Amino acid sequence: MTDRELLELAAKAAGIEIDSWVNDSPVVVKMFRGHLPNYEEWNPLTDDGDALRLAVKVCITLVPYPTERETRRAIVCAAAEFGRVTP
């Protein structure tokens, strides 16, 4: 499975709607300011904060891995499995 497929399924599991893609990272609406949306990159494969928020959103209990990169990938892979079975 490609990183893009992982991210799309993980976003689906977390109820996150991907608006577009920039530099191989999904862009999502994080919040609205007034009537204007604030678009930001969301990539739990590269961002610790996005990965941990994803884990909380899909109720994943973490067991430490040797490196941050592997921990982030484990979170996204687990969330992608939830997304695969989510209607």
C-alpha cells in the first residue's frame, strides 16, 4: 500500500476530509475563521502532532517503537485498517 493510500484510509477512519494534495501531503480544513476555511497540511507520517491526534481520534493505544518515524507509521497503518472497514 502506498503512503497516499495509507493517509487516505487513515483520514477516513478519523473522519478527516482531504481537500487536496500538495507535495505528497494531504491538505485538510483544520478550522474556520469567520466564514473562511484555514487549509493546512495534515501528514501523520511526518508530523508527530498529527500522528498522536490521529491515534487519539481512532482510539489507538500506543506501545513505544524504537524510532519516532516507525511509531508514526504504525499509527497510520492501524488507522488505515480502521478506514478500510469503515463504510
